[in-house]
Amino acid sequence: MSKNKRWSAALAALLCFSLVATACGAGGGAEPAPAAGEKPAASSDSGAAGTPEAPAADAGPYLGKYDPPIEISTVRIVGELKFKEGEDIDNNQWTRSLSERLGIKVNNQWVVKNEQGAEKMNVTIASGDLPDFYQVNATQLHQLVEAGQVMDITDIYEKHATPLVKGFMNDATNALASATFGGKLMAFPSPGSTLDAAPILWIRKDWLDKLGLPEPKSMADVLATSEAFTTKDPDGNGQNDTYGLALSKNLFGTNGGSGAYGALEGFMNGYNAYPQTWVKTADGTLGFGSVQPEMKTALAALQTLFKNGQIDREFGVKDEAKAGELAASGKVGMTYGAMWISLDMLKNSKANDPNADWQAYPLVNESGGMANPQIPSLAVGSYYVVNKDAKHPEALIKMLNLFAELQFGPDTPADVWQAHSKVDGIEIWPYYPFLVGPPNKNLGVHKNVVAALEKKDPSGLNAEETDAYNNSLAIEEGRGDPNAWGYDKVFGRKGSYEVIKRYVENNLLKPGEFYGVNTPTMAERSETLRKMEVETVTKIILGDPIDTFDKFVADWKKLGGDQITKEVNEWYTSR
């Protein structure tokens, strides 16, 4: 019987900022593609009535309140935001806290969704009608600095950033350096965690158990699992309507998706292939991973999976959210993706089928060992800049201080933290226009939560860790809901961060080698080359001759790839 189409409600926008309060740039300014995505302190609901009052503001340079109040302008690129009745992006808990604590009113010149963000920001930059503060990518930052449109914030940062915020920046590798031009700090980097971007293999463990299959230890095992999930009726309905491996049209996290679900990086890494990143080649120079010979082997394996009906035949027209509906409806058993998807697509699977049990596993390679997961070269997806004509440039730093204090401050009461994070099933934290947080915080959260679970003693945990602990404890005691299940699958004993901990402990992570600003030819040709790559990879999976890859490599080199490689290696030798 042919595969059945299963359509469910559209999924919520992908999380980006680190799950329990770290930064990856969602929700404010020019939201980066991710890595990542990542997300702060998203927690189980407090359900508390009323809004707790935040601690009183400092009188000094960090959180001093403007009197009289001031207004600042910005622009917003956001995901799918949900609001309580009567609230919107201009009227919510965070806008009230900004007014009450700092005497700041934020005026949004425009607000658009992620998919329109880059184009809208480019148009705004070209027009010269720039707000006081706004978020840009590395290329836009470079253009603005060259045009003299942004302010040197070196002294402002030194004077106004709290020790907490400065600590976050010091822990973010190359973050401040990447925003420094000629010794001047020209932007505030919005760093995330490269760990949060590490690909994970998610598998329906209940299907593994039902079919008597072991945890995959090699790529051969992954392929065998995919075949069994497709042909052996793991859902038990007597129909041929399940798939082994999820895939979306985005293919890669750098291609308009987040890399969260149905992405190929993790699968490719299993064959020692590293798409869309720069790697060190045998001769010691840097080469683009997408044109290395290992890619061809991985593509041949994917083509076989598709030919044998193990990949949805409509993947080429489905974005991550649409592709995720197969997981929600119980029709796919494996996906490579982000550490947090148990809180989105996979949580929907659990909500629809209480027996569904997605488990995170480490990437494996062809030889039966753990693979080297690719991660970004730099944990900075975007930058906050200050208009050269801004009247109150220090207000940007004060606003970042406030977010850091209410989300991560050690003395912030739990109810205040909760009121600014998630209430009544609604995420509050993405409303804030400028985000900052501790890089790699989630790994520490996982370790602390597991230690507390072992002792059954959460007394040493902070507010976010306590929330994660309560979710895991609820699951272990058999009383948790799908939301608690989702968090346990990230921070619990066998959560995705346990996999990432193993990556770190075994020194397996493979960061990209290039972290400079786009080279001249990159700026001119990279979009064309990226589209050509996605089109080629898609066609090969669908059945084009595998040698099509060789033509792609030759065309890539001829159409700018060779020149880009030359420029990247010039950067590499001079850095």
C-alpha cells in the first residue's frame, strides 16, 4: 500500500535561544539561522496569578532608571510569538519591566517574521532610515562599519556592562574579537552556544524495542534501523505507512532552516562529510566541506534510502515544520537534528501517542565508533549595533543588563524569573528585543540536574535548574505531561545533553575552521553556490546519477568556489 499523507496542525516556530537560558539570538533584532538554534529559560508553566515585582533598580550605570523616561527605536525579526489576551509585542511583561525598571519605552519601526528578515534588514540599511539599536549579521556589520553608520561602543561597554554580562562575553570564544574593528568595539555580539548546535540522532526507542533492534553503533546499523522502521510495521497498524528517516527541503541548517529537524549534517558526519562548513584538508589548507569526496558516499546512501521508500517522497516541498508533522502523527522513526526538538515536533508526537518515546543518541560513523559532529566555528550569529546618531547609546547595554539580571541573576527570585520566561503555556522571553546569556549554560544545567536527581536534593539548584529538575522528577515518578517529557529528554539522565556531554568528554566536536567576515567573493557568489548545492543534493537524493556530484564540484569551483577558497586561505594564514 502506498504511503499515506498525514497532515496535522502547523507547528510552533522553532526555538533558538538556549533552552534553559542561554543565548542564540531568537526573538529580537535580526534573528540568526542557527545554529541553532537555542533558547533561554523556557520552562514548565508557573500558573501563578498576577505578576511578581522585579527587584528594585540600581542607581548606578548598570540599571539606573531614566527620569524623565526615554524612548528608543529598533526593528524586530521574530518567530511565531503567542500573547495573552490584550497583549502584543508592544505591550507585555517585558515592556512593562523596561518602563518600570529602566524608564525606557521601545518603539518598533517594523516587525517581520524570520523568512522576511534578512531582505527587510538589507532594504532598511540601504534606505539609511536606521533605528537607534538593531541586530545585524556579520556581513551587514562589516558594511555598516565601513560606511560609518554605527557607533564605537568600546567605552560604553566598559562603563555600563555589568560583571554578569561581561562574564558572558568573556566565556564566548572570539565573540568580542569578532565585533572589534581597528581596536574599536563596533557592536555587541549576541553569542550562543556552539554545543547547542551539535547534531543529535533522535530515534523512536519504543519502535527499537518493539522490533528487537539495538542502539545503532555504526552507519550500517542506522541504515538497518531505517529499513526496519519502513518495512516491519513498527506502529502495528498493518499498513505500509511509516518512514525510516525524516528529511526536509531545507536539507541543512544554513539553508533557511534551523537544522533542528530533518537536517542532513548529522547523517553526513557519519560518513566523515561536513557540508556547509570549512574543514582542514590533507595538505593543511582549508577546503569547503560540501565539495569534498566524502560527500559523494553519503549522498549515495541517502539516494538508496529514498529509492527504497525510507524517506518521504514529498520531502522536497516540506520545510522543517511541515516535515515534522510526520513525527507528530507517528509516521517516522528517526531524525537528525537539534538537542531541543523534544520540546517541539517530538513533543507533539508524545502528546498524540503517550507510548511514543523518542531518545537522543550520539552520531556514529562507518567504522562503528562515535562520529565527529560538526558545530559552528563561532558562536555569534548576530550583533547589536548602535546608530551613530543615537541619543542614549548606553541604553542598549542597560537593556542587556536587565535581561541578564532577570533571566540569570543569582539573586533573582524564582517567581520573577518565571514571570519573564513562560507563563500559562506562553513563552515570554522572546518578546525582549535584545538577548544575552551564558554560553554553554545548558551543559551545566544538565550536569547539575542529574546530580540533584541522584541525590533527590534540588537545594543547590538555581531557578532554571530547579524547573528542569522538577520536570525530570515528574517523569521519573510517572506523573509528567508531554511538556515535562520534552524537558526531561533534554536535561534528564538520558537527555540530549547527556549525548553532548559525551561529545565534549571525548573531544569529538568538529568546529568549522573559518570564522572571519565574508570574503569579497563570498559576499558576491555564496548565495548562488548555496542554491546550486541544495538543488544538486536534492536531485541526487531523488535519483539523479551519483556522478552529478562531480559536475557540481567542477561548477562550484568555476563559478567562484576556487576564488573563495583562495580568499579563505589567505585569511587563514594571516589570522
